[in-house]
Amino acid sequence: MTDFAALPFDADEMLAGLARWVACESPTHDAAAVNRMMDLAAFDLARLGATVQRVPGQLGLSDSLIATLPHPRPELPGILVLGHMDTVHPVGTLEVLPVRREGDICYGPGINDMKGGNYLALEAIGQLQRAGIETPLPVTVMFTGDEEIGSPSTARLIEDVARRHACVLVPEPARADGSVVLGRHAILRFALQASGRPSHAGNIPEKGASAIALMARKLLEIEALSCDAFTCSVGIIRGGQWSNCVPSACEAEMILQLKDPAARDDALARLQALTVPEGDVTFAITPGVARPAWQPGSGCKALQGRAEALARDLGFDLPSIVSGGGSDGNFTGALGVPTLDGLGVRGQMHHTLQEHIWVDSLAERGRLFAGLLATIDAAPA
């Protein structure tokens, strides 16, 4: 049996390569920026000998990459490494969150979610190649650019690609204690629209009905619905055009996270009850993109068991959890394709201006990833 601990992963060298990726800012809604990141990733995949297919973006979003690594039996259902290159950080975040190292911690936009995991996955492939270790199954790497907004343009593509594979490995961030993710809650997105009655805010404010005020009341009611079975969270709000006008329109976006899939109908009914019109003032809730619940089956548990055994051989524990927060693993896991998520770096505070990783986890998790690629020889059952 291969001693994966002996593979010469070097966390400092890996960080130098990863820093190049992190310095290429790639917020979801800036397709050109994400495509620049895809250029870097495509170059690094080509250096590994991969055949890289670039799938043009849709809905004004970035392209995707589907890269096939060389293998003597490409016809076999293989391993899909699934990651996203978009981040929540707008271009310019590097000015306030520069790539910087402080001891064993390194900061940077998207370094934890999820460029660190994507980079260590490619390093794992390279380490196996340099060691002359052939993976039993062919390996495909897929990078998308719209995960942070629910994958509206790539969900069907992800599902189509996943169906052709024996299993899926997702290098999303590990939990702070190193846990991998064995399942995820369903996440539903909604658009909220408040319609008020306009008037001049200085002369006849009493003739108007503020859509912003209506939205503010509804947001408090929506967030008060959160309970043990589901949570409601509003993250975006837009309204009004002039400070001297009573605003007639206000929009917001929310997510509903279903911890208990059986609570779906109750949650939707509670939300719908908030849309009763108040005369000519209305409030509407429109469904958007959704991530299905991923409940782990035997194949997912078999993958987790293999990873846990490999980690034990490498000298560390590997807990597992069913997690909140969506990923593209929701789609593949819900399809029934054996999926293991959270295989990326250990870090904290992603989606904030304190996002960081623990540098030593690059090599630690890289060895684990290499071990999985080198030992999975059939669809886990």
C-alpha cells in the first residue's frame, strides 16, 4: 500500500501557487473577472496533461471548465472533482483583505471558499503523477463560476456530468475541526417585491404608502419565522430612487434553509401567508433557484469511511457532519451519485473580510485527497 504521508507535499510551495489564484479576484457577477480565473486554472490543468473543455457561460455569467486527465481506460465511470471559482468578494477587496501570511494563517478573498481546496486538488493530482501512481479510475475536474448565487446557469450541467461518474469529490472548505461534509440541507431562494403608493415626501407624504417601510415590516416577520426546522435570511435589499419621494417599489432576496425536509410545506405556507394584499399595497414572494436536500446514502457513507481510514493512516481524525450552507454537492448527492464534500482546506471566516486558512492544512488535506484519488477503484456502494 502506498504511504501517502511520504508524498512530498510542501505547504509553503503550495501557498505560493495558491496566492497567484487568490490575487485573481473573481466575484460571481463579474463574468470577465471569473473568466480570468478560469484562464489560470485552465493553464494549470493543461500543465497536468488534461484535455480542457471550456463551456461558454450563460445568463451573463462565466464559462465553466471540464478537464479530463489522461488515463489508460477513459471509458470507465471515474471520479469527478467538483469546485467553483467564483467568490462573494467584489474586485478591489484585495485592498482591504490583501493576501498576507501571519504565522500559520494566510488571509485573502476566496482563499478558503474555495480556491484553497481547488488548488490542493490539482496539487494532489500532480503529486500522484510525479510519483508514478496511476489512479484506478479516470479523473475529471470541473470548475464552475456561479455557485455563490445558487448555480443558476450550471446546475443542469453539473448534474449531466455527475451522472457519468462513479463518485464526486468536492474540495469545499473543511469545517474548523477538519470535518468533511456527508450531506447538506435544502436551500431555496426567493425574490421579494413590495409595491407601495407614490407621493411627494415633502408636500403630501400622507397620500403615499412606502414600499420600503412595508418591506422592512415584512423582513422582520420573515426572519421571525426561523425555527429548529428551517431558517429564513434576507441578504439583499434595494428600494427607492429619490429621497423626496415616497417609494413605490422595493425588492429583496432571501434564502430558506430547510434543516428538516419534512418542514418544507409548512415553511412555504408561512411565507405565503405574508403576501395578503393591504388594499393597493402588495407584497409578493417569487421562488428562484433551489438546491435540493442531500441526504447521505450508503455510497456517500462508504466514501466517508474510506476517507476516515486514510486520515487515520496520515495521523489525524476526520469527523463528518450533515451541514447547512449549500454547495454543488447538493446536486450530485441528491442525484444519488456518491459524494463527499468539505475535502478542502481548514480555515474560517469565509465570506468575510477576515477569510483565512491554516497553511499547514494545504499539505494535510492534499495528502488525503491524493489518497482518495489513488484508492477509489469502483463506485462506492
